[in-house]
Amino acid sequence: MKAAVLHEPGGIPRYEDFPDPVAGDGEVIIDVKAVAVENVDKAIAAGTHYASEKYTGRFPAIPAFDGIGALPDGTLVGFGNIRLPYGALAEKSVVPQGSYAPIPDGIDPAVASVMASAVTAMSMKTAAGFVPGETVLVQGATGVAGRLAVKVARLLGAGRVVATGRDDDRLRALGADTVINTAVSDEALAQAYLDARGDGYDVVVDYLWGRPSEIFLRALVPRSFAFGKPTRVVQIGESADAEIALAASSLRTSGVEIYGAAKGLDPQTMAEVYQQIVTWTRSGELTFDVEKVPLSDIETAWQRTDLKGRRLVVMP
Ligand SMILES: NC(=O)c1ccc[n+]([C@@H]2O[C@H](COP(=O)([O-])OP(=O)(O)OC[C@H]3O[C@@H](n4cnc5c(N)ncnc54)[C@H](OP(=O)(O)O)[C@@H]3O)[C@@H](O)[C@H]2O)c1
């Protein structure tokens, strides 16, 4: 079969022949249809992610740990838990029986491969307990996941949506109530967060961490003895940096609460969240910006930096 083959950490996967996977006891061969290439796949392939050792600890390896494909009987499924080295970026992969879930009728495989990014946005409800009317700040709103989070906040009934990014034109196109360009001085950014807060941020969906989140959390510290309004921050991504410095006073005084995106998730909640995303997708209320490329273009596609909020989806 043809596959995207990685030969060393940090390398570029190449379009090459690779031995077909053979199903062992309790395994199923997947005919791969669509694979979203995300930052996490690149970090794993680069050897810089905590899961790098598991997924690409031995070479050659095929990157990407999940995707959309067909079972031998033709059923379209989202699959994961691949058997190494058979990652998803190939014509075929192999997974344990049951390591997949059917894709609902009427959902394009490429769109299905991106729906997990919309699921993360639902953590504003599942992790932070968002209720309609609240003010939501989306950190990293010009990215794929952040753009979806702006839409999800609207669909959930946010009172105000504040969106951050680094490009004024793309920020304006988001349809947020207020936008903040984070590519300014620390002082200007802190002031922008304060100016845009209205009567306070209720929920923050954070795809950035790093400098913008550090400045934001510092800006919430009151300037006098006062009770800070509770602000529930959901940590989802780290596009700006994996680390922040967090002053004790930020937690002590500002009313901020910080959760991981996985808080509140169990199989039933996950199924409900997924169903909600499917419903909005089918009705056209939630749309996904994908750029489909053939597997044969993987070398060029892997190095693309011009996607500007569109998700690269490889169609083997
Ligand atoms: N947990 C999950 O299931 C899950 C799912 C999806 C995403 N994520 C994580 O969420 C994050 C965003 O993912 P994505 O797919 O939306 O990525 P993306 O499309 O590449 O978007 C990245 C966003 O971060 C901004 N950004 C990048 N570097 C920055 C920096 N140094 N300073 C400030 N802003 C910066 C980008 O601004 P510009 O537009 O100006 O470049 C953009 O808004 C990643 O860490 C990803 O791993 C997690």
C-alpha cells in the first residue's frame, strides 16, 4: 500500500510503499478515507509531545493516531487506537475490533475528521458549566479550533463573544462582538483584555496558553481589595506556549478557576456532545473549513503554513 512514512523524529513524512497491515486475532483492517493533520500529529512526529515515544518511538512509522475509514463491510467509522507502526496516514490501518464508532449518515468523511476540534469547544459547557447569556473569551480564535469555538459559543447562546488572534482581517471575519489582537506589547494587551471585558469574562476557552494567557490571568488581578468576578478558564491547547508563569495572587484574588478540557467528560456526556455537533453540522449551523489533499501530496502538505484557520485533511 501507499503510506506517509516517517523515518526519523522531526522528519517530513514521505509518500512511499509500505507493507500492508495484516489483521491479527481481534483486529480489523481499516480502509482509510480521511485524516485531519493537526498540530498534535506534528508534535508527536517531531518527538516533542508526551505521546511521541508511544506513537513514533520506532522507525519507520506512519503518523496520525486517528482518522475516518471504512470497515471491511463498508461501514464508515471514526477509528483510533491504531496498532503501531500503522498510523492513519496510509491507505490502510489496523485497529482492535471495536476501536471505532460509526459516522452518522450525511456527514462528509473530511468533515467528520475535523469534528473533534468542535467537540473541544463544547468544554465551555461540559468543563466550565457555561449557561446562555454568559460572556465567552476565545483565546486563539483565528485557528481551526478557535473559529469553531466562536461559532459554538454563539450556538450555545453566549451573551457576548470576545475573540483573540494575531491578524486583524481574520479577526474581523469571525463575527465576534469584540476582537483583540494579541500581537501588541504586553501592556497594550493587558489593557485590551480589561477594555473588552464588559461586566467580566464568565468563561474562557484557551487554545493558546503561553504569553497571551499569562498576560490575561495577570490582568484579572484586582487593583485593590475587591472580590473578583468568577472567571472559568478551560485549558484546551498550547499554540502560544506549553508553559506560563502564574502569580499566586492570580489564583488568590481574581476569582479565576482553571480546568482542563477533559473535566466533566464521561462516555455518555461525550456521546451527547458529539450528537449536538452532528445536529448542528447537518443543519448547516456549524460549518468546517477544510482543505483536502491527496496522500501523494503529503510531503508538501505537511510543511504548509498558509492554512489560516483551515484544517488540512488528507484523503488517501
Ligand atoms: N485537545 C484537543 O482535542 C484539541 C483539538 C484541537 C486543537 N487542540 C489544541 O488547540 C490548539 C489550537 O489548535 P488549532 O488546530 O486550532 O491550531 P491552529 O489552526 O494552528 O490555530 C492556532 C491559533 O493559535 C494562534 N497562535 C499560534 N501561535 C501563537 C503565538 N505564538 N502567540 C499567539 N497566538 C498564536 C494562531 O494565530 P494565527 O491565526 O495568527 O496564526 C491561531 O489563532 C493546539 O494546541 C491544539 O493542539 C486540542
